[in-house]
Amino acid sequence: MRVLIVDDEKPICDGVKRTILSSFPEASILVAGNGKDALDILSKSPVDIVILDIKMPKMNGLMLLAAGKELDQRIKWIIISAHADFYYAQEALRQGASDYILKPIGKQKLVALITRLRAEMETEQQKRSASEHLELEEKALKAIPTVNDADKASTGMIDTAIQYIHEHFHENVSLDKVAAAVYLNPTYFSLLFKQKVGAGYKEYITQLRMEKAKALLRDTHLKVSDIAVQVGFNDMRHFTQVFRKSCQETPTEYRMSESQKTDRTSS
């Protein structure tokens, strides 16, 4: 969560910053002493929440709010207002501010308000992710070839998928991710992959990782734990289990046996 505090009174900025960090230590805090500097920050850095005073030099809070909303509609705005500025606070709310806080700033209200805004942002992000996933699925479905050109198109797509797997096997390359990379529905991709390759997706990538692991065990002096990471396993125990199942021996046993073969050949 990135928060920008905008106020020409440094003690207020410092106090708001301390209050936020005491309850949200993971927050990243930016500070500006006037609206013009704040707008410059907003144009260069992503910000989730802006806490701003109504009256500031160079550019007042209402002007900053209007300009900032043009840059990013997702930003949440909290207005700081003196009692005499109540009309301006109402105007800020009309322009889309989430809430306002009267000076002197109440710590509990500020924390409660940021907590609510953070929950709103998480909900909005989930909705955006769901929408993007739906668009991706629709795009994938449109990419499924017709019966007449299925063989030609599918061969090219699976070749592209295999190249992608070989380049990213050390990462979390799930079936869904690879299917999305070639714009195919995951279910259709799974059937097509097995048909063209002769092995299921999981079986194929596991075998690829094991072959890479064996080469590293045989040809390098890397630690087994480092090799596990290099071939896509963050859990050493899981890597050992998969290796044993695939090769009928542990990674350490395989390295020792290969070393003994080399010694016999040398002698």
C-alpha cells in the first residue's frame, strides 16, 4: 500500500506518517509539501491513497484532486480540513474524495478510514482480476481452431508451448499459464498437448526437470538444494521425492553413482 501525504505543515505530515506506519508497517509513505509537488509524484509513481490538505500553496487540494483523478481513477482520496474549510471538504466529497478528517487529526479515525479503503481496494482488485481472467478465457476460446485447420494450427501452438516450457521450466509454469501463453482453453490445450506429445503436461514437465537436474548433478558441484531451485522446486523435500520416484534413487545417490562411473572410466 503506497500512501502520499500532502500538507504544507511538516508536523502534520510527520504525525500522519507515524500514525499510518504504527498500524500499517508495510505501507510505503511519500510526502509532498504542496499540490504541485504532489502532482509531480503522482505522474511518476503509483499511489493507492492520497491524504491532502484543502488549502496549500501553488495548487490547492481541490485542484490536485481534479488533476489526480485524471491520472488514475483508482486512487483513494482523504481530505484534511479545518472547521472553517467545511464547505471545501463537502466540495471535495462531491468530486470523488472518499472522506474527510477535521484538524486536529484523530488517529483512530484515520486508521479506521485507511483500513476501510484498503479493504475496498482489495475488493476492486479482485473484481479487476476476475474480469481480466474472463477476457483471457474468451480470447482463448476464440483462438481454438476449426476442424478444417486444427492439425496445422495445433501443431504450431504446441511447438510454441514446448518452447515456452523449455524457457520457463524453472518457474511456476502451470498448465493454465502455458495454455494462456498460446491463447488456448486449458482443457483443450491439455488434450491437444497429450495428443501431440504423447505424454500428459505434468508428466512432460516433470521429466524435463528431472533431466535438467540429472545434468546438473552429474556435471556441476552445485548443492542439491540449489539444483532443486534451478529446476523449479522451492521445496527440497518435494524435489527429493519426485527425483526418487523418477530415477529410483535420491539426488545424492545419483550423483555418487555417476561420480563412481566417471572414476572407473578414468582409471
